Amino acid sequence: MSAFRDAGHLLRFAGLFVLAFIIFLVVRKVVVPKSFGEYGHYRGASIGEIAAHPAHFAGHQACDACHTDIADEKKGGKHAHVNCEACHGALGKHADDPASVTPAKLDTAVLCVRCHAASVAKPKNFPQVDAADHANGVPCETCHKPHNPALEAGGAK
């Protein structure tokens, strides 16, 4: 019976553990949104919240109207039929009031690879690169003009 003479300490510790667990469950119920886990490990309601803020695209005509130099450069290149906002994002607010929104400078070392990363699923004639071997993190614009990639950055073909 001497083995259980300090059982009071163990019972108090077990009681504190149970109390802490109950507090954890109550806090979790209050803090974690009801839609968490509905569609995986994120809030299901976030889909509706994101959809409530639709992107406002201007269209390439709006871009071409102000940026005629870029439009002329694109006309002769492989990106002639790629809409500006495919790379630059929705810029309707910039087109409406150019002074209110300044488009961010794009990181071509990341951006270009979104389309041009080597993949066996892409057509063989589509320009593809293994970014690590091809540029080793150097931005594509160092050697290529993004609006007309066939041209070298220095202007030569």
C-alpha cells in the first residue's frame, strides 16, 4: 500500500491534464472557423470570400493603347498572342487610373518558368528550359527580352 501513498500528487496532475485538455477543446471550438477542414486542410468559406473579390482585367487593347512601344515589340515575337495580363496580372485599376496603381516589377527568373519549365507533357516544339541548368537563378531578362524572347537583351537576334 506504500506504493500509492503519493497517489494524491498523481491525481492532481491527472486532473490538471484533463482540465487543460478541456480548455484546449473550448478554445479550439471558439478560434477555429466552422468551415475549416470542409474541403481539406483550409477554410472552406475562403473560396466564397475570394470569389467575392473578382479580378478586374483591362484587356490587351487597354495596355496597347498606352504602351505602344511594348505592343510594337510584342507584334514580331513569340509572345504576340499572349495577353499582357497573363504575366502582369489583372491591371484594370491601372488602366482606369494609371497613377493609382503601379504594376510591380516582375521576377522573370520565376515568372517565365511558369510556362517554360521543361515538361514531357508539353509539345516538343514549345520552348522549354531546365531553369537550374539554363540560367542558375539569373533573371531571364538578362539575356532575353520578355516581350520578344527571340531578341537578346542587347537587341541582336
